[in-house]
Amino acid sequence: MDQCDLFGDPLPPPEPEQVVELHLPPLAAPCGFRNRSNNPCQRLARDPVRLDGRELRSHGRLLLHCPMECFNGASAEETPTFAEAAE
């Protein structure tokens, strides 16, 4: 068993880890892309949520305003054209 010398030369510093920036997809507000039945919605949210002209973000994700028609309407599984667009 070897013992380290506390008064010897210090070990070289570890190499810094590379940080990978990921592009996060937008998030619909207030529903999170779920309809009132908690199924995937039609994903009609397009307009960014703004406050004083600035786009709002949640943990780096752009918030998009989801219209009530999407929240109250059919789910993406029930509407084939929207199901293809959601994939």
C-alpha cells in the first residue's frame, strides 16, 4: 500500500469537462402540449408568451401560448393530420 506525500508536488489539475449546449424544444403554456383529457394535443401553440416585449422562457425553453381551441379540442391521436405533424 502506497501513501501519498502531502508535501510533494501537487497533482495536475483535471481537464475541464466539455459542456454541450442542447437546443431545447419550446413548451406550450399553460398546458404543456396536453389537452383537457391529458392526451397529446394538436400542438397549435405558435406565438411566444411575451411580457413587456420580452419572450418568456422556463429553464431555457421558450414558452408558446396555446389557444383554448386546442386545449378544448380533439387530441392529436384523434386527428390524423395533427398526429403526423406532432411526430
